[in-house]
Amino acid sequence: MTPEEVGARLVALLAPVEATPSVSGGQRFARATVDVPPESWLTAVSAARDDAELACDFFDWLSAVDELAEGFDVVAHLWSTRLRHGVLLRTRLPRGAPTVTSVVDVYPGAAWHERETHEMFGIDFAGHGELLPLLLPPEFEGHPLRKEFVLASRVAKPWPGAKEPGESEAGGGRRPIRPPGVPAPGEWGPTPTPAGAGGVGEGPRGGTPARPAGERPARPAPGARPARTPRPADATDGPAPAAEPAPGAGSADQPAPGTAAPDKPGDGRSDHDGGTA
């Protein structure tokens, strides 16, 4: 079945429920997507598994998307191991009370996914029964994957990329900016910044003051070269000349005056030669 046929089949099974079919992705990654109301969430999941033409017997994953004022989208991906097609089921929950029926009775493998989604987004799954902490310590407060959650570690630690290697602390580097996900100090934190002291990217309520740029020496004009320091008049290029030997000093090959020259090997003379021929 094509993604369009999968979506149309599921919508027909859910009638008269108002379900909206569509296609996500493209080419070989195209997937049928069906939006259903929250009260029909469990019915839609069961229909995708039990229908002979859909036969989505494999539960792939479940998670959520924070849509801010519009609420949360809970998304589940189901797959048919026999027919080799899948379907994305999606439902939208209100932000004030995000609750939907658990599908653990239909797919027991969804228990882990619902626990994680409950922990990260604060969504309740009615009928689950064991929505215990999965990834975070029990004393942790808040839901980290909600978009209003402040990542405090980005405030406490220097944000990567604030300086390039070799830039000094005194100045000459980039201006400090707020890391993504961190509100202005005037809107969050124990010490609000006075108005008018906003740094780069801050609003009228204030922010991190911009660091003043350090003074740099003026650069020479293009093509201009600085003048060279003159050398002394007696300075010459190249290696220094060798020193001349002192008068009367003999060299290694010539003996000093008044001394006999030593015999050389192979000169044909010997101390035992006497007389003349």
C-alpha cells in the first residue's frame, strides 16, 4: 500500500471520527500521517494493529513535540513487518492539562516511551500506572524538553564560541551574547540587570553589558612598509673574516725558524744511512 492508501484506510476505520490524513517526508521516506483527536488515540492505535490491511504489528517509538501555546503533539510510529509499510499517528493535547490514554495494553513496548515522554514533557498517560523517573534523578524539578525550560548549565558555564583561540580577556574579541535557551538576566535569575545596560541581542529590560573593545595600534596603509633601523657604518653582511696569524708563529705544515724539519714517511732517508756513494 502507498502512504496515501494507508492514511485513507485508517481514516475509514475511524469513521465517523474526524481524522486528517497526510504524507510526511518524500520519495522512499514518505510515511502516512494521520491526526486524530485525543479521545480517539487508543482506538486509532488499536485499529492500525488489528486491521488485516494495515497489520501494524510492530511498535517503533513514541514521543512528543512542544508547540508552545498550541499545546503538545504526541506522535507514535507503527510498522507492519509483513506488509512493509508504516503510519505516524499524531494527536494534540492542551498545554494546561496534557493527558492522553496509555497504549501499553495494545503495545507493551510503549511503556518505556511513555515514561520518557512523561518525564521530559510532563504529559500524563492515563492507565499506565508506573510513570516513574526513567532518566533523571527523583529530586529533579521540571521537564527539560519543554521549550520554556531554562538550561541553567548554559548560564553557569562559559558558552562555547564566545572567544576564538588566541583572543585575550582584555579586549579585541567577540562581544558576549546570550546562549540559546537562556532568557535575559533581567527576566530570570536572582540579580536582574538594570534597564539600559543591555548587551548584544538584549531588549529594554537589560542583559549582559557588552565588553568594551581594547585599543589597537593603527595599521599601516596598504603597500607601505615600516622604515628599517640603519646599521653602523663598519657593519658588513656575510661571515666575519678569519683572523691573521701573528708574526713568527708557525703553521702546522711549516716549522718555526731554527728547528729541524721532521722526517716525512716515504722520503727514502733513514737514520742508519751514512757516507756517500
